[in-house]
Amino acid sequence: MCLAKPVDFFANTGNKVKLITLLSQKLRERGVSVRQAKADADVLIVSTAIDLTNVDEHPQVVIVGEDTDLVVLLVALVPDTCDILLLKPCSGKDVDRVYSSRNLQVALGPLREHIAFAHAISGCDTTSAPFGRGKRKAIQLLEKNPKLREQMSVFNDRFAEPEAIAKAGEIFLLALYGAGRNVETLDKLRFYMYNRTIGQQSLSKVIQLARLPPTSAAARQHSFRTFHQVQQWFGVELPATQWGWKMKDNSLHPNPTSLPPAPDYLLNLICCNCKSGRCTSCQCRKADLRCTAMCGQCRGLHCSNAQEIEIADGSNDDLDDIDTIWNIHGIEYTGIEVVL
């Protein structure tokens, strides 16, 4: 008998569904109330705890968990009239910790209504985290800057327009990366920080591009996903594909940017050299790019990742001509004989 590793087992969605169904059935048979989340389980946990506090036989409700989202949602969603505890079990020599939603809300003060935004913009389960810019920095910015908090209130408005979200998100990220007043866009800040980094180190040293701020186009999509997540926490369902997500292979994937990763003349230089020529998992596909004439085996024509070419009706088609094939892919043909 061969047993699968836990990681391999849970990587299969069908396995997870069957296990959850089985556990739910066994728990119900033993008289345990079970609620199954269709989307975000943390929201269901906190909302269930809020519902239980209104029942007389539950004077004190305790949530047991370790997820940071639970702490954030306790602060953001629990009404002032309730006090729900979160028990965080600790292993080893550490002791268990108990957090009170009311005490957390009082301690955060005016930052309370922005805690969901701060958590999402700085990275959570559905949003990426700016490299080297942690949650502490994000929360300190909002704590010290009342004007910035006021500007970020738009993320709590379910009817906010996309342009308002994109603008507010860029303002916050500019502040997060320490931009001065004369820097108005992330594109300018990225260019300035890149030049400064080059000037402060030797040419042989590798530059960590991840430490640069995102482009304005990338930040726009990140802001959209942040808004979508904040609204989802507050119980507002918005179409994900309109807020920073795209549908691919029947599942949602983050839309990294609204612009191409580079100009066409540079993208055409990116190539793979798949031995099979099928390009089912080549470097081009991993970069979300089509194969081009530079690719070693397929030449951008005979693989599953080839660019779709529309051929007009008529008898003057000359796509078989070597010059035409190269020009379609943006490569200048210099007269050198090329064997395809």
C-alpha cells in the first residue's frame, strides 16, 4: 500500500473536498455544529462568533486559531457591543496567548477602521507583499499620518471608482517607499531609486530589482486586488475579473500589470529551446509570452504556444516566404540563409 505525502494529497482539490465532507459528516454525527465556508473561511469563523455572542447560552465566545487574518477581522468586524476572544495555541516552551477584540480595538484607536486595508495592501492570502516593506511600516505610516488615513478611507467605500482606488493605492505605496513631495508617480520613483542604487555600488554587484517599487501599472492592479479583498472581508461580493484578477485555465490568477512587460522588440528576443518542440512548459510560457522565431525548435510556428496568425482570404498569401515569417515576429531579415 502506497500512501501519498500530505502535500501531494492536499494539492488535489478533489481530495480536500472529500476529506472536508467526511469530517463534517463525522462531527455532525457526534452532535457538533458544522458550517462549511464557500470562500473565505476566516470571515465565516468571525461572523459565526459574532452571531453566537447574541445567544444567551454563549456569554463568552472564544475563537481558536493562528491565522493573522483572524486578528485583523476581529478588529475590523466585531461590533463595540461584543468582546470575542482569540486563543492562539503555542507549541514548545511558549505559552498560549489570548487576544480580546475589544482591547485590540481600543488600543488601535482611529487606526481600527484602516486595519483591513493595511493588512491587504502589505500582503495577505490573496495579495502580494511589497518586498522589504513589512506590515509594521504600513501600520506606522497610517498611525502617524491622519491625512493619509483619510485618503485611504476610499478602500472602505463599496461604491468607489477604479480610478480613485488606483490613485489612493499609488499615494500609499509612494509613502511606503519613502518618496519625497516632488515625486508624483511610482514610475519616477522607480527610475530614481534604480539610478541611485547603481551609483552607490560597483557594476559587478547584482542589483535586487525586487527592492525597487512597483510600476504605476503594476501598483494599479495591486490596489484593485486590495480593494476587492477588503470588500470581501466586509461581506461585499464584487466581480474579481474587474478588480485585478483574470481567468485562466478555469481559475483566477492575479493580473500583474496592464502593460506589456517590455517593448515588443525586446520581447521578441526572449526565446526557449525545447527539445521536444511542443513547448508545453517552456520558459516562454512560464513568462506568459508566446514563442517567437528566435525559439530554437519550434521557431514560433509549430508548437502549442505559437502566436496565432490571421491569414486573409485571397491568392496573394506569401506567409511561406522566409522574409515574411521573420517580419511577422519583429525580426529584421538580413539576407542570411536560415533553415527552419
